Amino acid sequence: MTPFLTIHDTPVYVGRDLLDRVGALVDVRGRVFVITSEALRDRFGERVAASFSPKAEILTVAEGEANKSLATANDIITQLLERGAKRDSVAVVVGGGMIGDTAGFAASIFLRGIDLIHVPTTLLAQVDSSIGGKLAVNHPKGKNLIGSFYPPRAIVSDLSVLDSLPARERLSGLYEALKGGVIADPELFVLFERGNPDVDDVVRRAIRVKAEIVTTDEKEADLRRLLNYGHTIAHGIEAALHYEGITHGEAVAWGMIGANAIAVERGLLAPDEATRIDRTILAYEPTTLPVLDRDQVLAATEHDKKNTGTARVMVFPRRVGECVVVSDVTLEEIAFGFDRVVQTALRQSGENSSRGTHNPLSS
């Protein structure tokens, strides 16, 4: 099978019914360890393990954003040591963003790094977290503050696994894909704007957007920062909620709305274009935000890893398909953006309740 595309030396395979072909797609010589969650072991992990000859050994870790931690990475390393893994061993990570990030990070530091293969099983992981070689775990003071740049040996995205995703999990990935449309692909954005986009088409287009950016800027020196559109306020919201009650994609959806408000105030984004983007995001009804401590959200944004020195860095759209990195953002501006998020969330919640509407992709 020909890769869909290649990022530096990493082939990215995208198609249907690929779980049983991972071992055939990627030539490996050392012992193979499939790392997945207990919940995904029977659904996906066993099939991937059986695709290797001899069959790969399976390690499991606990799911959930609260387990995206150094402690979990250490547990994975302990399991690898107990199973006798060596420098020529291969870690095949089967799961979503939390599993991919945590197990991938463990592989990147185990014996100074062993070969890594990503098999992302959520839409969010397929369009975002598995692409680009960034791996990280959370710290109590912020999201993804402990990590490494470690390109995988290969990425195998089986689109058929997305068919059984719960609606909310699917939406979480779609918000990240929509973000890619605002950043660099107006045609991708229009798919969302029209409603009910074909998920397979969305995945392929979103992967291409991210691949083109990370190929140009491997280690987030400049261009790659564009991928953080919506993430500053999103990470603040997630940290304030202790990574519970809201998905990452939902937080990014609200974070994009906050960034748009700041962009309009700065004169970077026309109000009607901001309305267009916001309206498209809200059409997919991100989960209403719970009550948030404003000070906690703002404090968490101060630990944003994009920041340099005393500069606060954010990404703002100029129009659909074009964004810009700004490095002189004030805390007051971030507070303004967050306040607009809260106002929008309250208004959206009231409108949905009065209409009795539901998300167009929830059925």
C-alpha cells in the first residue's frame, strides 16, 4: 500500500480496514509491544498485535486525561522493562490522543528512544495528535508541559474505526479539523459550513493541512505555532477544570471563539468573518461550559508553552484560510477573549434550550 503522504521520513497510511495490516505495512525486526488501554485491547489492540509475526505482546494503561502524566509514562516504562524490552524493540501505540501522547512519550525516553508506530483510533488523534512527532504529558500547572519531539516510524490511520465512535468523541476531532480549515484550507472550512461533512474526506484534508505545516517547521519555531489557534484559552479552560467534564476538541472550539473576539478587537479580523467562523463552530454545538473560575483560567494561560520570556503568544485569524502568530498579547486581552467565550456559551445554551435543537452529527 502506498502511503497517503510522508512527513520527513514518516509514512502516513490512511484508509479503511487497516488494523489487521499494520504488521504488513511497517517492516520491523525487534520485539513488538502494543500499548493500548484495557477498553481498547479487545476492540483494536488484539487485532493489531496479531498482524505481527510473531504476535506482538500487549501492555495496557489507564485511560483519561487525568492519567496523561509522568506517573503513567513511568508505569509503561516499568512494564517494558519487566517484559525485557531492548533498544531494538518497537512500541506500537493503539488509541486516542491521551494514549498516543503518553505511551509515545514513554517510548521516546525509554532507553533514550525506541521505534514508535502510531495507530490512532479517534478522529482527534488521526487529524491532529498523531501527526507531527510532538509527544507530551500534563503537569498540574498546565497541559502538555512535559514532552519531546520524536517522529514516529510510521502512522497507520484506519478510517473504519471512526464509524463506531460516540458522537461527542467524533465531534471533538471535528473541531480540530475545522481549526485546520481556518488556518490554511478554506475548502475544508466550507465542508463544515455547509453541514454534515464526509468524515473520511475531512480526515484526509485535515491531515494534509497539518502535514504541510509540520514538514516546513518540525519543532514549532514559527509556522507550526499556527496549529495552536484556539489553544491558549482552551488549555486554560482544561486546566481550570482539571481536565474533566470537557473534551479537548470542545475546549478548542470555545478557544477559537475567544481568539476571534480578540482578533476583531485588534483589527486583524473583520467582524463579519468572525461571525462566519463562530456561527460554523456553534452549529456543531460544543458542550456548554460549566462554571469556571476566571482567575484560574487566566493563571493557566500564563503557563502556555508557546509563550517566550515575558511575551504571550497567540494565533489569530485574518480570514478563513489565513492566520497569524502574535507575540505581544496582554493578559487583559486574554481576559476579554475568555469573557466573550462565557457570554457566547450562555447565549448558545439559552438558544438551544428554547429551540430544542440537537447537534447535526449527534445522531
